[in-house]
Amino acid sequence: KTFRKQYFLAPDNSAFQDRYGDNGYSGDPKRKPEVSLYLLREGLAASLVCVFILVLWGLVHLSLQQLVIGRPTLSCDLFLTSQSRRHLEQITSVGPRPVGSPENEVLTVGYLIEQIEKIREETAAGPHQITVDVQRPTGTFSIDFLGGFTSFYDRVTNIAVRLEPKSGAQHLILANCHFDTVANSPGASDDAVSCAVMLEVLHSLANLSTPLTHGVIFLFNGAEENILQASHGFITQHQWAKQVRAFINLEAAGVGGKEVVFQTGPENPWLVQAYVHAAKHPFASVVGQEVFQSGIIPSDTDFRIYRDFGNIPGIDLAFIENGFLYHTKYDTADRILTDSIQRAGDNILSVLKYLVTSEKMADTAEYRHGNMVFFDLLGVVAVAYPARVGAILNYMVAAATFIYLAKKASLRGNAGGRYVRDLACATGVTILCWFVTLLSVLIVALLITLLGRSMFWYNHFYACVCLYGAATTGKMVFIHTLAKNLYYGGVRLVELGDLYFDVSLLLWVCGLVWLTQQGLCSAYVPMFMVAFPLVTKLLLAKEFKHRAKYCVLYLLGLALPYVHFMFLIWVVFEIFTPIMGRSGTELPPEVVLATLVTLATIFLSSYFVSSNITIIFNLFLVMFLLVSSGLFFPYSGDPDSPRPKRVFLQHTTRTFHNLQGQVESQDSGLWINSFDYTAIQHITPHIPEINDTVRTECRQDRPFCGYPWFLPVRFLSKKNWYLPASEVLPSSPLEFSLLSKEETSWGTIKMKFSAKGPSHMSLYLMPHHGASLSTWSFGDGTPQYDLSGEYFVFYSHGLDAPAWTFWFEIQVISKNPLGPEGMISVAISAHYFFGKDQRTAPLQEMLNRFPEWTFPSSWVSTYDMYRY
Ligand SMILES: *[C@@H]1O[C@H](CO)[C@@H](O)[C@H](O)[C@H]1NC(C)=O
Ligand SMILES: *[C@@H]1O[C@H](CO)[C@@H](O)[C@H](O)[C@H]1NC(C)=O
């Protein structure tokens, strides 16, 4: 029996008998043979693994649906929930609340103040006092969001509510929510529900009969969707800001579900500890924090403002489920389950209660240092330990693994040498297999893209798992089979099973050591993936007699790391799938999803490779044909589970002036921007005029290509369309004027302007060849260009703001005469986000023609360009 040609993935019965005859490398009759899943007959092993994965997946889903664990015991909790829902319905009943609209600045502000006053009166006899301050800050700042983003705000609204013992408080914790929304979305989850919950948390805390130790500021912030303006106004200007020691920020990147702690810090481990100790329904992982802070998610929250401008640590909480609906008309109150509200309320109330009595609040400097590893297990318990302890633990696990492997390598005779050689070879095969597999799956993704079936998984997620998952598994099985036939002809199945177990261990341990070396707390994940299988294997070494029992115990040993890992995979897909619906026309989403599915499959399959290649290949083929035939339409307008395609539709009039100040050209049209890769592919059949004959061309000599971009994302969405339409005539048109132009004594040209217009305006600056911007009136005075290399300033105002005045200085470098563009082109857009100026007849007519599975967010805008 020295040579048996056999598919290692298709073991037969004789393989099982083999291990009684001879036992692997050692040749030592006393050494018990090790058994692994590879020994099982193909069908049995494959179905066992499938059942295992499905059971764990079921557990993950169960835990995600279990919003609240245990029923509320206190009647006040129930009260909190029902009152919060009432507030949520009241706040969203006025509709979209963009900054500057009466809905935001008058109706919602009025409602919130009225409710706060009620709470104040009701609890006046208690030991606390409530002070309300409506702040209307004006300010400016630059952040590196989207490469470089400058903002100016005038009289946006903050409602700051200070709750403290009647004797006053020195130290405050800030709880932040925002009540404004993007245009055309009712913003129930983002972020009215958080404000509704905060009102009732205020109510509960104010009503406590024992006084709090510290104070709490509840900040109802009225300009977050304007890229974080109101929080900047509060933290840099409000007199209470200096007393704030920590904050909790309540946000949303989805609709309903659970609110997850996705970042904390910087440092200040006591905040994580507070959450872990106090939160009744924990949902958190340090992996999320490290992914978010790496910057690959194109999003930001007030967390950043408090951290960077206030130097305050905090906890960032957000609803992440169902991101398909975030910022659309579907973000409505009825989609938020009462249990979602209850768990958010329970968590925030208990964490705040814990913090306001914590002595660490009074002396944050002392407890500032250190990071924490934290995560929850199926939402039942939260675990947290210091990063230092984590590093020690990780290295101990790594050392144990190396000892285990070294012991095998030092077997007597030439067995040790053979083992090392086989291990190296199998590791090589595995890594090669990953690369080849990833490459093959990416080719499939490319084919799907070329066939015009991009995003087929947007509304049929499981189709994506089947197609790319089958491609991945098929390819991996194929390569391993090939390797087995070419190289391992002489190695018996028993050994091969063990060998691949050791390979998985080795690869995970490399990941573990690397992540730990990088100082990343996420290293706890590979630590799990090493420690549990290793311990299981060692404990089970004696259990080989009962094959079935062995297998069940083996799988049980893997259950905990696997369930946690699957849960993280769920979070990744829950976040990244919807993001593909708003990541612009340039990034091919198939590549992202195919890569994610491949990685997930590779990681999940690490401790078992067992499947039937024919079945997998057939599944892949069937899926590929179905996807290619267009069976899976990406979008849906079904009100029960909408998957809207996002489109921006702006009715615009553009006016271009020449260097002499005369109007050079003027046109009007409907400017259409798709948010995703499929662009207008599916829209053209419904609206034939929107086709590529009206695709815009970027005019390089005009700021931002000459179009009224609301956000500086022109590098993300290079494709857009401009359909001729009538002129727009807003009732309060933009008034723009050059106030002064003078040469400074230090040789620059200073230009001062004034603009009076609607609540939202965008300023675009494009210095031409031979000139550059040296300073301006925004941010810290240093002009900051964005990812497309131009200057963009986001302006907004609340009610009754005066004209916006600003200035900049230009340095003319070259002595050559300037071209026909002059030294600088200045363009300004006015965006009418609400009221009767928001819509025109042609816009409304076009809106009505869009299919129900689209969400066209529409408004009127103007674009005026001047050259100097
Ligand atoms: C306030 O306290 C009173 C008396 O303890 C209690 O009856 C009431 O339910 C409390 N209200 C809230 C909102 O907690
Ligand atoms: C494409 O759009 C243009 C302008 O909107 C229109 O005139 C033309 O008929 C369209 N083409 C098709 C094939 O519908």
C-alpha cells in the first residue's frame, strides 16, 4: 500500500480502514492516529459541513432579529418606548427637513422645545434642573472628507439641553442626535428616531429621585447632513463645550435594526468599559472601528468633529441594517420596529446613567490611555479587555501553535523532515490556490460586468452568494484535487486531512502574529480561529473511536469562532452591498462583491475542504446562465422591501460669463446623475430621451466641469446626462457680486465677494495656469483642494441669514499674459431644496416618468460662472 491514486476530496471507505493499518508519519505503533473530517465519506462530510454552516448562519440571523433580550420589567421602559415612538411620528410628520427649511428651523425646533419644556415642568420638583439654550452658530472649517472639504455655515440651529443636579455640575457628558435630513427623505432612522429616544432618556434621567453626580447635555443638532456643521458650531463656540468630557453620538447608515457601536475613543478605554458594563443589549466590535477608521467607508459622522475640533473622546452608535433605504423616501417611521426603539432607549439610558455616576468622568486625563479589544457574542454578552492583555493572549496562542507544529516536525527518523516538507508544500498550494481562485472569480465578475448584469445581487443577494461562492469553492476544490493527483499520490488521506488542518492553523497564526504586530485589536478574530480549533484537536485526540461523535465534537469546538466570524461577514455585506448603490459610476461593484464573497469563502472553508466538484460546477453554470439572462433585476419598488436605484435630478440653468463680464452662453436642462455603476442602463428603456446622446462632456476650463455639483464627488460619478429643458426662474434668484478687487502690499490680488441666495450654495474656484490661491476666508485660511484638484466650498444657512461675504487672495506666478480664462474662474451654484422653488413643471413631469424602482432626489439649481 505505498501508492494509491485517489481524489483526496472524494475519499472512499478503504481510506477509513487505512488508519487502522498504519498510522501516518510516526511509524510508532503506540501513537494514535488522528482523525479528521477528511475521513468521512464525501456525501456525509459535505452535508455535515453544510448543516453546520447553515445552523450557525441561522444563529446569526436569530441574534440579529432578536432586538431585545427579555421583556422590559419596568413600566417606565415601556413608557419610554411608546413616548419615543410618538415623538418619532410627530417629528417625521412634517416631511423632509433640510437645513433652512421652515420644517427644520421652525416646526421641528418648535416641537422639540415644547416637549423639553413639558419635561422640565413635570420634573421641576425633583433634584435636577434643566437649562435650554438655542444656539445659532456661524463658522467655517476644512476637513479631509472626500479629499478636502471646506464648509461655511450661517445661523444653523442647535438645541442644547443641560441636565444637572440643582447644585450644578462641573463635568458634562454630551449626547448628540440630529433632526435635519437630506432633501426628499423623511429621515426617520437618520436621525429622528435618535432624537425621539433622547427626549425620553432626558425625561427618565430628569425624573430620577436621586441626583446625578455629573451633568448631561442633550444636543439636538439641526445641521448634520450639511456635512457636520452644527456639531462644529457647538463644540467650537458654545460656552458649555469646555465642560464636556465625553460624548455619545447617535447616527444611522441604515434603517431600523440594531444600533451598533462602530467606533469609540480615541483611546479612553473607560468608555468601552462603560458600554460593556451598562448596555443591556450590546452590539459592538472593535473590527468595525478599525475598518471605519482606516477610511475605506466613504462616510463620516459628528464623531469626527468632536474628536478633531473638541479633542473629546466618545462612542459612535449607528443603525446599519437596510442601508438600501438610507437617505431615500423610504426612511419612514413605520419601518422602525418598536423593539429597535426600545433597545436603543435601554442602551442609551443605561450607558448614560453609568457614565454620569462614574468617577472617571471627573478625571478623564488620568484614565485616558490604552485601547480595548471589544466585541459581543450573538448580542448576549459583551466582552472587553485591554489591548495589552489581548497582545499577550495572542502571542501565547501563537506560541502554543508553534510548539504543536514543532513537535510534529521533530518526529523521529525522517518522518519529521517529511512532515516539514509536506507542510511547506501544502501551504504553498493553499496560498497559490487563493490567488488563482481570486483571479478566476474576478474574471467571472468582469464577464458579468461586460454582459451588462452588474449589481444583479442588489435585490437578490443569495444569487451573488451562489454564483461567486460556487465559483470560489469549485476553483478551490479543483486546484486541491489537481495538487493531490500530481504531488500527494503517495500520501494517505489520513495524513492529508491532518496536513491541511495544520496548514490552516499555520496561516491563521501568521495572520494573528501580523495583526498583533500592527497593534490592531482585530487580531482577536484570528486568535479565535487558532485557539478553538487547536484546543478542540488536542482534546479530541483520544476520541477517534467514535467517528460520528468525533465529528460532532469537532464541529462544536469550531462553532464559537465560526459563528462570530460569520457574524462579522454579515456586517461586512450588510454595509458594503448598499454602499455599492451609492458609490458612483466608476467603481465596478462586481469586483467588490466578488472579492468579498471569495474572501469570505476562503476564510470560512479554512478548516474543511470537502465538497463535490460536479455539483458545484453545475451550480455555478446554472447561476451564470441565469444571471447572464438578466433574471435578477437589481432594483425593486416593492414597498415591503424596496431596493431603489438612486438618482439625482436637478433642473438647472447655467450662465457663463467671459473675462469682460458679458454673458458668453446660457443654457438650461435636466441634469441627471446616477449614483451607481449601472448608470442609465435600465432607465433608458423607460425614458428613451435619457440616452447617451445627451451624456455630458467635462469642460476642463470650467470649475467642476461646468455643472452644479452639490457635493464634490465628480471623480466618483464621471458619467452624467443633460437633457435640454426650459429656463428655471426661482422666486428668489441668487445675487452675486464682486465687492472689491485690490492688490495687496505683499503682491497678491485680494478679491471680495457677496452672495445672497437660498439655504444651500456651492462655491467652486478654479485658478488658471499661472495663478494660484494663496489664502482665503475659510477654515484656517489655507486653501484646501479636493480629490479632483479644485476648490469646493459648501455653504448653508438657517433662517434669515444676511448675504454671504467671503474673500480670497490670488498669487499670479507667471509673467506671461494670462489666457482667455483669466487668472481664476469663480462659479457658484444655488440649490433650492424645499418650498415652491424646489420643483418646476418640466421637473415634475420627468419625475412622474421615472419607474417606481428608482428614487430620484430632485431639486432646482442654478450655476453661474465668472472669470477674472
Ligand atoms: C417619574 O417619576 C414618577 C414617580 O416616581 C413615576 O410615576 C413616573 O412614571 C416617572 N416618569 C418617567 C417618565 O419616568
Ligand atoms: C436619445 O435622446 C435624444 C435626445 O434626448 C432623442 O432625440 C433620441 O430620440 C433618443 N434616442 C432614442 C433611440 O430614443
